[in-house]
Amino acid sequence: MPLHLVVAAVCLRDDAGRLLSVRKRGTSAFMLPGGKLEPGETPLQAAAREAHEEVGVEVGSLELLGEFHSAAANEPGATLTSTVFTAELPGGPGTVVASGEIAELRWLDLADLPTDVPIAPLLAGHVAPALLALDAR
């Protein structure tokens, strides 16, 4: 039976509208800060915890962007259900640091996602279009 992961993630954007993405150690795809829910944890709690653990950001209020289903980026054959939130980036991009399991940070222009590095299916296929649609309102 194929593996199915349930995760939560958070979208953090700078003043230019670029989206923060992360690459975890031992992987190649860039994705949103986030991860698996711990026992008894809500998606909201998991997103806030992961933002702090992975990029050192204490998010204030989180707003639901949506729940999305996609292929997992770093687990071949696995699928993913992700509850994705947006949050204000406190202190600006200079306050973001790669922490814990994060090997690299990259700020992405949503209208022109890079082709020189792999972008997670969730981010490229669901989150970027949803954020661009919000921006167009």
C-alpha cells in the first residue's frame, strides 16, 4: 500500500512578494517550511511549530490558504495531504535562518518559478497558483 503523509505548512513572503522555500538535508526539492503533525497536534499548531523549528520564525496569526493533495516531493510513490497557511513574516527576510533539518533557503518569485532546481509538486502545482490568485484579487 502506498505511503500517504499528512502535513502542515506555512507560506512566508517578503515585501517583494517572494515566497520562502526550504530544502531539507539529504533532499533536492524546495518546498514550504512545514512537516508532519505530531500526535494530538492540529495542522495550525504543526505549521507554527515547524516555522519556528525550520526557519526560526515565530508566526503570529495564521490564515488558511487551503488543503491540497499532491505527490510527495522526497518520498517516491508517496502522496501528500497538506493544510497550508499564510502568515506575516515578522522582522523581514533577514530574520529567517535555516535551522534543524533545513540545508538551504531560497526566496521564489511565484510568477517565475526556477527551473534550475526541483520544486515540490505541492508548491508548484497548488500553492503558487493559489497565492497568485489571491494576489490578483
